Amino acid sequence: MDGEDISNPLMEMCANGIAGVDDAPSSSTSTTERKNRPIISGEQLDIEAYAGLYSGRTKIKRLIFIAHHRDNTAMQLEALRMAYDELKKGENTQLFREVVQKIDDRLGPNYSMDAAWCAMVDRKADQRKDKLESELNAYRTNLIKESIRMGYNDFGDFYYAHGALGDAFKSYVRTRDYCTTSKHIIQMCLSAILVSIEMGQFTHVTSYVSKAEQTPEALDPITSAKLRCAAGLAHLEAKKYKLAARKFLEVGPELGNSYGEVIAPQDVATYGVLCALASFDRTELKNKVIDNINFRNFLELVPEVRELINDFYSSHYASCLEYLGNLKSNLMLDIHIHDHVETLYDQIRSKALIQYTHPFVSVDMRMMADAFKTSVAGLEKELESLITDNQIQARIDSHNKILYARHADQRNATFQRVLQTGNEFDWDVRTMLLRANLLKHEYNLRASRKI
Amino acid sequence: MEGLVTQIQGLSGTASDVLSLQNLLKQADDSLHAESTRLPPFLDQLDPSKHSLGYLYFLEACTAGPVTQEQASSFVLTIARFISSCVAEQIRLAPDKFISVCKRFKDQVLLLEEPLRGVAPMLTAIRKLQLSSEHLTALHPEFLLLCLLSKCYKTALSILDEDIFEVDQPRDLFLYCYYGGMISIGQKQFRKALELLHNVVTAPMSTVNAIAVEAFKKYILVSLIHHGQFPTNLPKYASSGAQRNLKTLCQPYVELASSYSNGKIADLETYVEANKDKFESDNNLGLVKQAVSSMYKRNIQRLTQTYLTLSLQDIANRVQLNSPKEAEMHVLQMIKDGEIYATINQKDGMVRFLEDPEQYKTCEMIERIGSSIQRLMTVSKKLNVMDELMSCDPLYLAKAGRERQRFDFDDFDNVPPRYNI
């Protein structure tokens, strides 16, 4: 639908209520309103609204993913139905066959295998392919750079629409030799990035992002925002959460919904905040996230995430962890972040524990267990592992259940180290002299034998 | 024979006489050996304290052949008396003979199954043969062997405390360090044992020998006991043969070390049970058991880093002991050995871990640091001296000169490329 300016989401928020989403997917409301509603929230995922955020192939992949991971049959069927509809609009028969198999005739006669449609699409595809090939050959003989480039580009689009991602990638890369202006290069890079993300090969993504950013012309803000999103996704996949957070936080608000084939602005906000919470320290968190005016636009789209980060910064850990818990089930349905959710959550929890104990000399573990909504025994175990990893400098008084901060005595430690180093030096030199002596002896023996 | 005796008696006065006597004796050596059975009465005519060199030659010839049981004990007495009364300078002129006499002495003492009789004489023998306290003789390992067999470890420690820098025969060093390691283990001085065994394992050797293999097995176990871990790779200065082969030759021990590093006592104990025969055949079972019990210690030590107070029940659970009583026994033992600082409150069943009370402020500590510094300065000076000596050594210069590339005719070095001595 038409992308309404998202700068008045607050009004929409107030109108719909901040707390949640209507459970019934009312299809009469405009898509813009749906785009502005909090989609990623603690409530059960509204599939139609969620799917509305995306377009193209990623929409279908996400729907299939949700269907795969959701145990709720009704939601499964809903997702598959939407996928089917979307696929019918496109030309990807392979994915179509997959979805039909998954539906397994559960949705009635309208949603069964439409072999005729498949055959027609395939035939049309072959025809188009032949046409493109002949055109490309013609252009190649004419050696007109621009038309060759357009020819390969069309090929790439064609393959992409039909799901042959490898061929699409190759075609896009071939246009590189015929690019004349920076615009062409950027177009090539963006296409390559799109295909690589779909294929899951994020190393290509990083290289093409850097290639696009190196063009001599200044990039327009939407393109640079897109490139930063792509870079952030690549870092996320590589588990480099700090870099991913930085990239996501730099995405400008101009992105809007223009990158719907890859990522929605809600995702930018969520990924950015989660990675930042897991990897930034307090100063960075304040500067880059909370005081970041540009990012605030994204945060408004996901108010739960915004609350989350404010709670963390102001040390209301119980509510922060509660929000996290609520979000978890929906985050597990997201194709990019689902296998990082556990790690990120653990890191955020450890950070919360460390931050809690940092300013105190002694902490009553019972109160701390309440603040973190866990039992004292469980808390003790967590603290023990953090202390063993040397992330908290403290000791546990297990009898009275108190945590005492402990700062190593520098003077004693230095003396100990000095004595130890002295002993080690002594030993090293003595053994070295002995070995040298042995070597000399052996060498003399050999020399004397020769003589 | 009698003529020889008179010559010995006459020429044992001054140093130059002794040198000429030595030449005579060398020439007469074969005839002495030929008439070994007739020699014992002549020994009575010679005085070991004045005619040490001659007495030595005679003694060596006497003991050369096979010895019967009865002869053995009389020889033992004679040799012991000789060792205690001989003159050091004279016997140093014929060290090989002296060494072979002492070795035969050791054999006879073992034959009589009274190794204790040999300990003191051997100690005196070492002192007389050594050129300096840093010198390792062939007698050192024999001495240590006698100490081991007679279980008087303390006497051995006085020898072990001296640092060795000069070695005649590498084989002596290997045996010396190996026996020394065993004695130190017996005295529970694991740090010293580790040092000695480390010397064997990393000594330069062209092929791996059996002593190094046995030493490596013990080295792994002592390293586990003392440090709680075993470095999987030998340091780079160990010989390449050792680095490649030692681990494959001592496979069960290496696996023991890796199972130890996993931290699960139950697994460790099952592994030990399964391979008990191998350990027993190497006589290492006692050491293995010590390694297993050291694991409990290490786990308890780790607890002192995270807890201020802990109940005995909790300790038992975390360290995988069976009951709080066992935990109490372990903690008590560790407090007594000075490995941790803690107090046990039996009423609550709580253990309170304390910090190391050493404040590094006492006079003793200052003295200790001062003496450490002095020692290190001496060692460092020694290193410099050795470096200088080495760089003047003609053999070294020859080799360095040979391997130097000549880049330019104008590049005229002081060391010619072929340096023939």
C-alpha cells in the first residue's frame, strides 16, 4: 500500500493503545495503520500484520519459517495460506510446490496443487528465458555496454523471481564489468546483497557493502541506510554483536519501509537494541542508544523494546527481564535472530547481574534474588559462574547469603608476583646453563670423534 | 710386585713424584691385572692415606675379577676404609679407576643386600672426586640409587640441593635426575622433583632413551599434583625426538592428564581403575593415587576464590565427596599443610575462608627478598661468564666461521671461513 509517513506514529499509538494489538486480524484497516502498530510485542504474533511489513521473497520465507516453528495449527495454516496467496502472485514454482506440500490439503480445494498454473508459469519462464538470451547475445555482438549490463540485470531479476538464487547472483555479478557510473555499481551491489542475504551467504554481503560504500559519489541517505542494515545483518550472523549494534544504530530514519525486501524498521530497532544491550557498556549505551535522536524514530515502532532499554539503564531489572521474556516467543519466529536469542539473552542477564552488584560493598542475596525474580540458590549458582569467570570481583558468604565485594590487594599481589618471577628466572637460567653444558659436551664428543 | 710396592712407597711424597709414579703404574697396570689373586696381602703394606694412587691401582686390580660372597664383605670394609682415608688430589689423577672401584663397591654392597652400608662411604667418595660442588660425577647416580634402596632420603637431599652445571656424561645426568626426582617425590618436595624430572625430559638427546620415558611418566603425574595441570606440549627447547615420541610412548598417562583437566573426579577414578595394571607395572600406582586426591584439593582451592563461607555439606556436594565428614577431613588436612587459610566452625558446620595473612611487612620477608636478589645476581653473572667463554671457544668460532656467508670480497671479517685448529 502507500507508505504513509511514519513520523506520526505517536498519534496512532494513542489511538490504538500502547499495550497491545487487537487479536483479530481485521483486514479492513489500512496497511499503513498496521505498519505503525507494535508488531513485535509480547502478545501473540499477528501474522498478517507481520507479513505486511515485508515484500517479495523474504515475506514468503518468513511465513514458511513461522509455519515451520509454530505448533499452533491455526497459525500454521494461516501463515501457509498467506504464503500461497503471495506465491500465486509471483513466478516461483519451486517454492510453490514446497508450500503446497506443507499445506497438505488442509485448507480446502482452493489451496491445493494447481498443476496447470505451475505448468503455465514454467512454460512462460522458458519462453522468457529464451527471449532474454537472444537479446543478450544480440547486445553482446553489438558491444553496447549499457544494454549488456541491462541484459544481465534482467537475467538476474528473472532468476531471482524463479528462485534460482545462485544463477541470479552470478548474473548480477557479471554486470560489474559493464557498470559505468556509480549508480550502476550501487545497483549491482544492492542486488547482490539481496540475493546473498536470501542465500544466507553473509560474507558476500559484507564485501559488497564495503564495495558500495567505496564509490566516489556520496550516497543518498536511503541507500546508505539500506547498506548499513545489510552490514548489521551480516555482523549479526557472524555473532559480532557489538559491530552489529553499531551498524543498526547508525541507520538513518530515512529508511522507512523502503527496504521491505529484506528488513523492516521494527527489526532494525529490535536487533539494534538487543545487540547493544548484550555488548555495550553503560556510557556507550547512553550515548548511542538512549540519546540517539535518529534511532528514537525506530524505537517508537516497538514500544516494548523502548521500555526494555530504559528499564535496564535505570536498573529496574525485574521489569526489563520480564519484557525480554515476553518478547522471546515472537523473536524465535524471526529468521535472522532466532538462533542468537539465547546467547543474547544470557549476555544481557549477566550484564544485568554485574551492573547490579557493581556499586555496592555488600549485597543481600535475598533482595537481589527478588529483583531478578529467581531463587537464592539459582542466583548463587549464577553468581558463582560469573565470579569464576572473573567478571564480578566479589565473594559469597553462603551462610548469611551476602555477597561481599572484594578488591585484590595490589601490594600483596605485587610482592607475590615478584617472588614468583624471581624463582622462575632462577630456574630457567639454571636449566638453560645445564642444557648448554650438555650440548657443548655432546658437540665436543662429536668433534673429538671426527678428529 | 715388591719392587712396585717400594716405588709406590717412595714416590708418594711430592706432586711431581706422584706424576712419575702415575706413569709407572700405568705401565704396570696389565701385570697387576694378571696377578690379581696375589694382590690382597700387598694392600696391607700400603697406607691408603699416603699412597692413595698406588693403593687405588692395586685395589682396582684386586676387585677386577668375579667376587665371592665371603670376599665381598671383606672388600667392602677395605674399600670403605680406603675411601674415607684417601687423599683427594692423588685419586683425581686416576678418576676412571676410582669410579670403577666405587661402582664395584656398590655392586658388592647390593650383593650383600645392605645398601645402608654404602651410603656414607659413597657420599665421601663423591665429595673427594668432585672438582667443585657444581660438578656431576659418575658416582652421583650410584649414590642416589643406594639412598633409594636403603630409604635414607634425607642424606640424598643434601646432595640434591646443590646445583649442577658441569656434566661429564649425559647418561649420568639422566640417571641422577631420575633418581633425584624419585627421592624428592618420596620426601614430598614436588617442586624439586618437577625440576629434576623436567631436566631429564628436556635434555638434549638425539634419540629417546628409556630413562627419559620413565621420567616423563612421573613428570606428568608430579605436574598434576603440583600444578593441577599438565602442559600438553613440551617446551621448544626439548629435543625434537622427545617432542615427537614421548607422548606416544606414555599414552595412558597423557590420557590420565586430559581426564584430570576435565575436572570430574568420578571419570578420573574409573579411568584409574581401568588402567590399574599398567600403572602398577610401572610402579607408579601410588603416585597416581596421589594425583587423584590432589584433584579434591584443587577443587576446594577454587572454592576459596568464590566463597567467603560455605557449609560442609555444600563443599561435599561441589567437590563430589561423599559426606560432610569427608569434606571436613580434607579441609582440615589442607589447613594443616598450609595450602588454604580457613577456620572450621563445627557448631554450624560452616567453613570460613580467610585471606592469606602474609602482609610482606616482616623482617624475615625482607631478608628473603634480599637473598633472592643476591642469588639471582650470582646466577646472572654466571650466565654472562659462560656466554663470554663460549664466544671465545675455538670450536664455536670454527663452526660459526664455517657457516658465515661471504657476501663481498671487501666484507673482510676477522674470522676466516675455514678455520682449522
